[in-house]
Amino acid sequence: QVQLVESGGGLVQAGGSLRLSCAASGSTFNINYMGWHRQAPGKQRELVARIHIGGNTKYEDSVKGRFTISRDNAKNTVYLQMNSLKPEDTAVYYCKATTTWADYWGQGTQVTVSS
């Protein structure tokens, strides 16, 4: 089992920055990917960014150049640095860990970008 605890969400003005953190605990040895998904009201959950433990990354097109995902494998922690935030980024952001056996989700953290 893997437990994920997110932090760093909040209210920020458009153009501002925010950094989300997700700390994994439990059976973390078999984690292959960690990433961030988001879900806005009335929309489906979508992948924002993903990072393989080996380092390769993937981003949703609308956040490329603004968001950066990184990880500290020793600490089992993934970060999402969000710069130049837009109101369209407003959503609940969920941390996800993918293991050999299952996917695990965090509880979500609200990010609200005011105009």
C-alpha cells in the first residue's frame, strides 16, 4: 500500500506561482511513476504532468513552459512548480503514484487562481 499526502495548494493571483508537494509513504519501492492530475468543476480529471523515477517527464500542452515536475526519489516526494498561473488552472490537483501492482491517489489539494 502507498499513502500520498499533498500540500501546497491555495489561492493565488493570476501570474503568480505555487509549488505543490506530494510525499509518498508505505510500499514505495515499486513506484514507477509519480504525477499530478487535476479536475475542474464540470470537467473530467486530466493528466497535468508525470515523471518517471528514471527522470523522463510528460506535460499537458497547456502547462508546458509554465509548470515543472520534479522528484526526490530518496524522499519519495514529487513536486509541481507552477508559474505564470492562469484562472484556467483552477482545479483540485491530485497526486498519483503508479506501481507495478496498482495506482494510488492522494486526497487532492485545491488550487484557485484569481483574475
